[in-house]
Amino acid sequence: MTEPEERELKDLRMEVKNLKSEVKELREFIKALYAMLNEDEEYQSSDDFLGGIEYGRTNT
């Protein structure tokens, strides 16, 4: 692999890492919104919720 390819691969890995972090933050934000909507009730995911990126990997 050439040096520019290695740099590009490294940059892409960093971008994926940053995107995963953003997704995690957005999930937490959404959970907080659901909790606010259900004021007295604790947030529970729907029965058909299969999990998100933190529960497994997806092929890309």
C-alpha cells in the first residue's frame, strides 16, 4: 500500500470513529427526549427494537 493510500485509510478510520461517537451522542439525546415525553415513566424501547450500532456490527 502506498503512503497516500495509508493516509487515506487512517483518515477514513478516524472519520468512522468520530461518526460512531456522534451516533452514540444522538442515541443518548433521543433517549432523553423520549424520557421527557414520558415524564413519569422511564423510557423503554419498543418490543421490535433490535438494538443499534452498540449491540452489533453491520457489514458495509
